[in-house]
Amino acid sequence: MSTSTKVFLIALIVIAIIFVMIGCQKNTTVTIPKVAQTVTKTVSFSKDIIPILSTDCALSGCHVSGGHSPNLTDASAYNSLIGGSFVNKTEPANSIVYKRLTGKLTPAMPMGKDANPSNIEGLMLAWITQGANNN
């Protein structure tokens, strides 16, 4: 067998393997949220957290009055998170809200959005670690 024939056969095998791999599909995709970026600044609930909650969570049919708990509208978000036991100031990484954002509790939030919009995971963890103040 000539060298050019061997090269041709190897190329053919490689192409066949590629087609087989492309043809292998799965029906369900699991999205693993990105790792939260480290936050070193003081996080303001009103300036840093609320704008993200308003854009990605407090939407019609989601976390609004009459929707899913907690109510994350601007006027209710703080009291809903603190009063509803969604925040664990003693163990911030065990806070329900943080576990939902990181996908450690299902369903992962925000539902139907890209994982970790505007570094909400990192900001939320930093805010809770810093005392979960209504600032």
C-alpha cells in the first residue's frame, strides 16, 4: 500500500469519526453556572443588587407580588429576602438565594437567563458576607 493511500485512509477515518461525534447528540443540556467573581468592594443593596434583581428576577410571573416567593420588586426585595429566610448571615454560602443563583438548589436562578448575569452570584455572596445590610 502506497504512502498516499495510507494518508487517504487515515484522513477518511478521521472524517468518519468527526461525523459520528457530530451526530451524537443529547436531548437535555445542563447549564453549569459560571464561578462567581470575587468582589472586594462594599456591596450596596440598592445600587448593586436591586438593579440586577429588577432586570433578571422581578419580572411578570416570576418574583413579583402574586408570583413566586420571594417578591424581588424594588420596594419588597430586602424584606422578602431577610424575612423569608432566604439569607443566612452566619453561613452566607448556605443562603437559599445564593444556592439558587449558583445552581446548588434547583431550579437554578435566574430562570431562562444566562448564568450569573452581572456577577449576581459574587455580589450576592459579598453582600450577605458583609452583613446583608439594607444600604
